[in-house]
Amino acid sequence: MTQYAPEVVFWCLVAGLLAALVLLVRQRGITKALRRHAAALEDGLRARDQEARHLVEVRLPAMESSGAQPGPMPGLLHDRLEGTSFAESLQTVIDLFTGAADRARTRADQSAKAALKSSMRALQGLANEQQLAITDMQDHHDNPHVLQDLLEIDHANAQFGRRAQGIAVLCGSWPGRQRAASSLVDVVRGAKGRIRDYRRVEVHAQVDLAVVSRAVEPVVLAVAELLDNAARHSQPNTQVEVTLRAAHNGTAIVIDDAGVGMDDREIQKATLLLSGRQDIDINRLGDPPQFGFAVIGVLAARYGFSVSVDTQSPYGGVRAVLFLPKELLTSVITETPDAAGEQTGPAAAGPGPAPAAVTAEPAPAAPAPAPAPAPAPAAPAEPEDPEPAPASTALGLPKRRRREPVPEHVAATRAPVAQPGAEPPPARPAQETASRMGAFARGTRSGRLSSPDDEGTPQR
């Protein structure tokens, strides 16, 4: 038996070594698996930490700065977290933050708009009172230099009123004026008179239509903003051309400038503002704020016209097109002399402020009237027309009446008629306008104070 003892001990040792070797290999595998698991957990924890930091430093500030502006937002930093509970938790945080930011932005915007609307109403009232005061001063002063200064003050007040009016409209108010239906030419000229560089605007009229009453002031304000934008973004020595073009479904007011133009990003932003489909945040209109396109977009959406600035003008600048549909247009109503009476003197030159009422005061006794001068020889009478033709045809349509040719000596006294395509007359300087207004005011005042009545007694 003893001879087998060493052999048994040997095999026992071999078996023990084999068992120990198996246990070591197994323990090593378990250790490796645990290390891999720990490394994965550590990497996942590191990724979550980085994702949380990315959320705080990148994603939330990007959402706050973008506001309501559409565009791609930054997503997850690690794609492997997509669909995990951690990613869902982050999305919940983002939704809560977005809702809270939208509510805070809405409250701030409403508060700012309410404050601006109240302020602009007060400023509009002051501008209207100042306009009445300026008009009254124009009626009472006949010095050409004073009238020239008053015209400049009147023009500056018109620009001030337009600014206040535009901001009030952007804050939800209405334009503030109600006018009768006006021709498109008068609408464009009214808009031209509300900008600083009105002398650079050339109007080419090609249509004979009018804007309905409810849309006159909105269209004037929108065209004024477009003209002001075109003049401010072009050289002072260039012209801004306005053309009226009839279309199948309405009429277009085309404004061409020779300015710097706009790039694709600016055109996209302007198109979004002009569409009127986006809620305007007045806190995000730049510094200083750019109200023009935003005001036009609000007016366009409210009154039913459209504006586009996505076309280049023939002069390298921007072509702005304001399109008025048929619903906002009507025919021009022309008063005949039989119905409205012929106007003479400065009052017939165009619409203007009504003269202020003059208080009758006792006038000093007028000197004895001088003998009337001999009457000047009367000009040869024009040949009378033959018996007038019927005013209308059998179907009730208006019928024109043929007139005899006018004698040469009479035609020479009449103002020449502007030929189509001829150059428009140069703009009248403000000094000349003031001089004429002063002469007219002196004449009317002198006539009211010292003109004798039918019995030779001075009027009181």
C-alpha cells in the first residue's frame, strides 16, 4: 500500500491544482465582466453629466434666444441616450421651460404693448393738437419766411405723427383716422408727404381708381413706411420711383429704389414680417427697433392687402410691391361744375386745411370810395356752341358733346395741357409756396376788413 501512496498524493495535488486553476480562470472572467460593467456605468454617468451640462449651457439658452422664431434647435449631445428615460426626463424639462418662457414672454409683450399703446395715444393727440395750431398759424401769418418755417414744422409734425401712428397700430390700436374714398394718386401723395426725403419720390400714375374709405389711412401708412425705408437705404442723390399698375384682380403700387438691396436672410425675415402671420414681439425688433415691416404686416393682415419685397429693382435696389385687391378699390368720383361749382384761386389747386374762422371786429371807417376806373375793353366773346345735343343716348348712356374749335387768341390764355410722356414740372420750392400763401392771406384779410357793401358802407 505504501508503494501507491506517493502516486495518490501526486494525483490529489494535480486535481487540486486543476480545481484552483479553474477557479482562478472563472474569477478572472467575473472580474473582467465587473470591470466592463463598471466602465459602462461610469461612461453612462459621464454622458448624462455632459448631457445635463449641454442642456443648461446650449439647448435652453438657444430656445430662450430664438423665442417664437422658427428654426432647428440643438438636440442631444450623445445619440445613444435617445429613447432612454433620461432623455425623456430632459425633454420634460425642456417642455416645462418652453411653456414658462412663452408665458413670461407673452406677459412681457402684452405689458409693453399696453404701455406703448397708451403712450402713443397721448402722443397722437398732441400731434393732432399741434397740427391744428400750425394750420391756424398758417391762416394768420402772411410773411413768406414765417410760412416757409411753418411748412417745415408741419412736415416734421407729419413725420412725428406717422411714427406714433405706426407704433400704436403695432400695439393693437387702429390707425386713428377715418377718411373718404380717395384716388390712388392722392393716397401715394399723402404717403409721400409723411417722409423726410419726399423731394426724392417720383410718382408715375397709370390708373384711375380710388381706395375705399376704410382702407385709405392704412394704405397711406403702409406706403409711407415703404417709401421711408426705400429713401433711408439709398443714396441721397438717387430717386425713389412709384408706379401705379393695374392688374387683373386689383392694382399694384410698385416702389423702386437704387439702394443697397437685401440678402437672402434679410428677404426671408422681411417676408415673414410682411405676411402678418407671425405674432410680433416688440422686444425683438432690434436696437434701435425697426418697426416698418412689422407695422406693414399688421396692416396687411388686418385690411386684406399684400406686400412683397423679394424682387430686385431695375436700379439694383429693392422693388416693393403693395397689391390692392378689387375689394379695396372703387371708381373715382369726379364732381362736375354744375353739381359742385367751379373753384378758382388757391382753393382749386387741391385739398388743404380749411381756413380758420375769422372773428369780426369793428373796422375803422373806410375812406370815401374812389371813382371806379373805366372798364377795360372786353375780350372778344367765344363763339357759342350750337344747340346742345341730348345728354344721353336712347339706352341711357352718357353722350359727349362736340365743341367748336377755340380761337387762337383765347387758346393762348389757357394753361397748356401736359402731354403724355412729357417730363413733369419741377417741384415747387417751399419758399415759393410760402410766398403765394402769404399773398393770398393778405388779399383775403384786406378784402374782409375794408371791402364796401352794396350801399357803400364798410362791412363789419
